Amino acid sequence: MMRSEITSMSRLSHRTLVPALRRGLRLSLAVLALACGTVPLAAAAPSGSVSLPLGASETLRLGFHKSKIIDLPRNARDVIVSDPSIATAVLRDSRRIFLTGVAIGQADLFVLDQGGNQIVHLALLVERDNSALESSLRRMIPGANIRVEVMNDNIVLSGTVKNASDSNKAQQIAEMFANGGQNTGMSVTGTGIGQSSMSGGMGTGVSSISVGEARNTSVLNLLTIEGEDQVQLKVTVAEINRNVAKQLGVNISAVGGSIAALSTNNPFAIAGPLFDPVNQVLGHASSGNSSITGQLQAMEQDGMVRVLAEPTLTAISGEPATFLAGGEFPVPTGYDATNNQLTVTYKAYGVSLAFTPVVLSEGRISLKVKTEASDISNDGAVSMGDYKIPSLKVRRAESTIELPSGGSLVLGGLLQDNIQQALTGFPMLMDVPILGALFKSRDFKRDQTELVIIVTPYMARPVARSALARPDDGFETPSDASVTFLGRLNRIYGTVGHPVPRGTYSGNYGFIFD
């Protein structure tokens, strides 16, 4: 009896407790809904969406291959794009449009309501998204202030960089970015209500647009280099030319009547106008119409020529500079028979230097150097009537190098060694031991040339004029009386109020490069 009563009470409690819990849960949910009544039920608009007021007419910039969401103020029925090859519009619901930039260009977008009235108008401008390029430039070229703009699908770089190397690097990065997007073709497929049609209509469909237009994108570099780097180049051209000439022998001349003659003279002349061999007649014998003359020839010449040029040039990074120390000689190139005039052009010779520096980074210089040393020579000269055109002996070196500021490069190994030797004499008698020396003549000539070129670039920095000194600073021409009676070569030997220092001056002098 007791057990049945307890069971009945348990069932009664279960039937009354469950509905009470359900009513409490419903009440809690209702209170929570009232407390959160200010929160909209629709999801928040994405960050890439644009909300437009009724009747708006604006310009919208859309990235190439990028999308945006347009929120409309009124239900739309028709979406019209003037050029679907530039941009596509998909109406996902009556108040939201998805825009996608298909190709670089411009187009118009019109949105109409149920009555055919215009809701909004957008002038679409599809262009490249510069954010990726600007981010790459900031990451790869730190310290540069580069702005990227797009004009008619062309990339324009402006701003400032530290050196020419950074400017070239920025242009290469921009060209890679442009070349990567030359093919603006893509395929877009969308599903929605009222798919971009002139007729409109509420329905579901699929639109597919395929564009394969190729565009050529160019890069315009308008970057400014902060404080154009200047490079000063000092070149030393040193050449040693040593020549040795020797001549020793007996020249025998024999003449027999009018039908025979013999001479053992040397076949080539080695003596210049300043060096003549010693000619001493050893003896002369004659009989009738025949005569024999023996003449001793002895000469030895040893000369040395030193050529030294030290040109110094300064050029802006990336710009060429040239130098020539020498002269020009005329070369006939034509003849005007009407005016009886000879046309000539001038050929340069001497020591020339041409270089193009590019500052890569602080203290690093890329250098393209071309140097040449030439002089006039009669070897290989050409005669044209009364005119003789000389030839040129040229020593030339050209190289592209990378050096630190103050570092030197030596271009050596330009050696030349010419040897000429001749032995002439009386047949058979010149081969007799010991006595054969009286019947032969030996000529020897040797020219040795060595050229060394030393190139040293420096980063040039401008200084104030007051910090520079001239060799004639403080020089005043003395009067005739001071020179004659006092032996003075300078009018002023000190400044007013300061005694003349005693002793002598010593130390380095000349050009000093830091």
C-alpha cells in the first residue's frame, strides 16, 4: 500500500515538473530576445561592401580580378553593365550585387527597380591593384619612398630612392608585376536573380563571360635619386718603351766596269735621325774601271721613353664621362673635283678615357671602363700622291668591374716585344772563321713596350669653396726693385700681425683622396 502511494506521487511530480521547466526555458529565451532586440537578425555587411543611397551616381574603382559587394537602398529588378568584358554584375538577391573586375578599362552600371526607375548609377573604373606591388617594393627596397600609380593600364613609379641601383631594382620589380598580368582574359560564371540583362525578369539562371584580351603594360620610372651620387675616377696610364739597336760590320762595295756591282750593306735601316753609325773607310783600291772599297760601320743605340698620364674625371652615377689628352691628325676622305678641294676628317690619338659609374650601394661602385693609348707611327703608313697618311699604334683596354670606393684595379700584361735581326756579307767569304767578320755586317733591333693602367674610383662629395685651397693662394707678384735688390719672388711672405714662421716646410703634397 505504501509503495503504490510513493509511485503515484513520483508520477505526479514528473508530470508537473517537466511542463514547468519548459515554461521557464521559454520565458528565459523571450527575455534574452528582448534584451538583444537591438542586434539585427541579418549578418553584418562584409568589409568589401559599399552601401549606396537612392539615386546615387558615383565613380567606383574596382581592382583587376577583384570583387566588391554593392548594397542597394531599394529592391532591384534589372542590372545593366555597358561592357561585360570589363566588369560583371551578379544580383544575388533583390538588394545586393556582386561586382567583379574582368579586364582593365571603364564601364557603366545601371540598376533599375520594378517600375523601370533608376536606383543607382556607377561609373566603373577597373584598374590594377597596386597594394601587392607597393608591399613588395617596401619589403625589397627598405628606406625608399615609392608611390605607385596606374594610368591607362600603365604603371607609373614616383617618389625618392637612395641610389641608382634601387631605382633600377624598383623598375625591374614593377616590370615583373606588369608582365605577370598582361593576359587579362578570364572566365566568370554566376548564378542569381536577374542576371545582368537588359530585359530583366525575376528568375534563376547562369551567365558565362569569357574574355581573352591581351594588353601591353609599360612601366614609367619617375623616381628621383636622393642626392645624386658622384664618382671621381683617377686613372694612371704608365708606359715604358725601350729600344736597342746595334750595328757592326764591314761594308764592301765592288764595282767592275759597268756590268757588275756588289755591296754588303744592311737591308734595313735601324738608325734614326739622331743616331748615325760611325762610317770609317778602311781602304780603297782601283784598277782601270774596277774598284773595291771597304768601310767599317759601327753603331749602338739604347733609348727609353716613358709615357705617363693621370687623368681625373667626375661623373654622376649612371652617366658617362670621357677624357682625351693628345691631338688629332687629318685623314683624306674624299676629293671634290669641282672645287678642287680635298675633304679630310680628323682622327684622334693620345691617351683617352671613357667610363660609366653606377653606385650600387654605399661605398660599392660598378664601373665600365674603356681606356686607350695611341700614338702616330710610320709603320703601315699609306701614301696618296703628295699626302702621307700615318698609322696608329693603339693599346686599348675595356672592362666592367665592381670596386669599393678607394679600391684600385690594375690592367697589366700589355707587353710587346719586337726583334729584328739581319746578317749580310760577301758570299762564302763571310763564312770563313775569324776572317769572315771582315766580309759581313750584322744589324740588330729590339723594341720592348709595357703598358700598365691603374683605375681607382672614389665617391665624390661636394665641399664648401672656403674649404678648398689653390696653389696660388697668397701669391702677389713682386715689384722689379724687390726682385733685383731683395731677391724676392713674392710680394707677401706672411700676414699682417703674424711673424714669419721660421724653418722649412715638409710633408706630403699633390693630390690627396680620402
